[in-house]
Amino acid sequence: MQEEKPSGAKLTLNELNQYFVELKAWLDNARAVQTVQQQSFERELNVQGPLQESVYRHLGYTLYAIPPLWKRLLAEAVDFAILFGFKLYLTFIVFHNLEFAVDDGDEFLSLLEDPQKAMEMSTGLAVLEIVYRAIACLYETYFLYNGQPATPGKILLGLRVVCISDVIEVDQQHRFLYLYPASRPNLKVAFCRAVVKNVLLGVVMFPMCFGMFISRYKRTVYDLLVGTIVVEHRGPVRAPNN
């Protein structure tokens, strides 16, 4: 049996080396145990099928499919066509009330040469654009806050807009995502999204749309700013098996 050294005795160099060797072995063993436990936990967490879905649903996440780009563009085209009809109607009213009707190009040029008439036309077109942007904002706000929430174009293509604060990826292609809380946009979010999209989009069109191509989940810049995402709404969605 080894004799215990007095509390004030100093360790020798060999004893210090032995201590550090044992300490290193203990740390390596602890890291190995931690790695095994972590891998086991990740396997249980990443298990596919009903168990994974039930765990995430219990935590408040909802599984959604991210729509392809062509659906987003076609939905925007439908909404643009509806709003463009309103704009044509407003244009007809403005030109009719201000008596800007012309029969040929010569009359139109003579109209532009009259400073007063040209000013009236410019003012009318400016008012028309402001009214059109306001209608577009009200259009988007109404349909996002009420109903699906989605505009007619998105409803036609089976899309909807939801608010998110966290995303869990399911596959490497980012086709399916667990979203939290995936709630309906409130009035403030719906209005802010509509204003950013329809007012700022008209000023800086390219940068705002470009965000949809660089964003990982096909989110536009206005979606990123207000915390929303466009998803497919087609009933229960099951995660794919990796």
C-alpha cells in the first residue's frame, strides 16, 4: 500500500506526467461517451414518418411544401391581370372626365404642346398611379387578412401566406419545411407586406424580385422583411423519406 504524502508535499515530475496522462484518458473517454449519446439523440430526432411528425407537431411546427417558382409567377400574373383591369377602368374614367379623348396621333401631339393640358394630363396620370397603388395594397391586405389567407391568384394555384419565426429543413432540396408558428398574417403584417410589395416594388422592382431567386426557401424580399413565406396548401402533407 502506497504511503500518503503530507498535504504540503510537492509532486514529482513522474507523478505529474502520470496525472496528466490519466486526465487525458478520462477526457477522451468522456468525449467518446458524449459523441455516442449525441448520435443516438440525433437518430431519434431525425427519425422519419409519424413519430417525427408527431414530435414536431407537439412543439407547434407544421409541415408545408414550398411551391415551385412557376406557381408563384403564375399566381402573380393572375393577380396582376385582375388589378390591371381596375387600372384600365380608372384610366378611362380619368381621361373621360378631363376630356383627353383624341382620335389620332396629331391630336395627341397638339394636346401635349398645350402646357396647361399637358400639366393636367401629368397630374391625372400621377393621381391614377397613386390610386392604383392604394387599390393594390387594399386588395392584398383584404385577401391576406380574410379568407385563406391568399389572393385570388394564390387561391387558384393552391398557395397561401403564413407567418413564421423558425424553420426546420426536412430535405436537402428545401422542398418540405417544418414551419413555426405558421400562423395567419394579422392586419398589421398583411398591410405592411402589401405596402412593401406594391409601393416599394414599383420603385425598385429588380432588387425586390431578385430576393426570390437568392433566398433559400424562395422568399421574396418583402416576405423576408415582414416574416412571411408562401407555401402550398393542399391538405395534409407527409415528409418524404430520405
